[in-house]
Amino acid sequence: MIALSTYPALRQSVRTADAWLAVAAQCSAYLSGAALVAIVMVVTTSVFGRWLFGTAVTGDFEIVEIGVATAIFYTFPACQYGYKHLAVDLLVKRLPLALEKAACAIAELALCLIFAFIGWRLIHGAEEYFSYNEQTMILAIPLGWVLLACAPPCFLSALIAMSNLLQKLVTDK
């Protein structure tokens, strides 16, 4: 491990990057929360519309499907930043400290690669959807835009995982 106290410029760079990623992850979480609030409003309006007027919001299930997918993707960066995603520590916590740190570093690298791969495939899928004009059935929402909207949080999560990995390598965290 590299001692950050030996390299003040490196320490400052890590802190600056971490601060920017924290803000980006928080903004992503707010967008996820806004999507969830919008979903609740659509479902509530649809249920009351059915109950009071005998008609629902047209395409409500399409809006809910798109909103839930978007909310899930925009939650990833905040979970990755705060280490709040699901972790299975049954084996890792029983390892010696050096092996535990190595296993955590490998996990961060794997998460970085997985998030980057998913983001790349979302962009590729969006290109395909745009090429044959894939849309939802009732509201005719172009699905390519939905896939494109879900790619940035994947890349942000990959950056956060890389930052976590670098912090593990240059600090004693």
C-alpha cells in the first residue's frame, strides 16, 4: 500500500475525485427518488381514476415499467459510493487482513468492469432500438431513449468502483 502522507498531491487528488463522485452519486439518488415519486403519482392517479371515473391513466403500466427501471439504475451510484449494496461477508471476514483487502479490491475491480459492460451494452441496445424504432405499445415511447437514460448511472457506478479501488490501494482503508 502507498502511504498517502508521503504524497500530499496524490492524497488531495483522491479527496477531490471522491468529493465530486459523492456529489454525482447524491444527484443520481435524487433523480431515482424523483422517478419513484412520479411512479407513485401515476399509480395513485390511475387507481383513483378507475375508482371515481371508471377509467385509468392510459399506459400507466408502461410508465411504471420505465420509471422502475430508471429508478433502479439511478440508485446504483449511491449504493456503490456508500458501500450500501448487498455484500456477502461470510468468507471474506474470516480471511487474514491482507487477503481481505485483496478480495475487496478484486470485488471493486469486478464491479467496475460489470458496470462499464452494462453501460456499454445499454448504449449498444439503444442504437439497435433506434435503428428499428422500438416503442412501447400504448404510449409509443421510444425505448432507445430509455436505454440511453440508464447508461450514465452505470458509467458513474463504474467510476465510483474504480475510485473505491484506488482508495483501497493508496490508503489503509
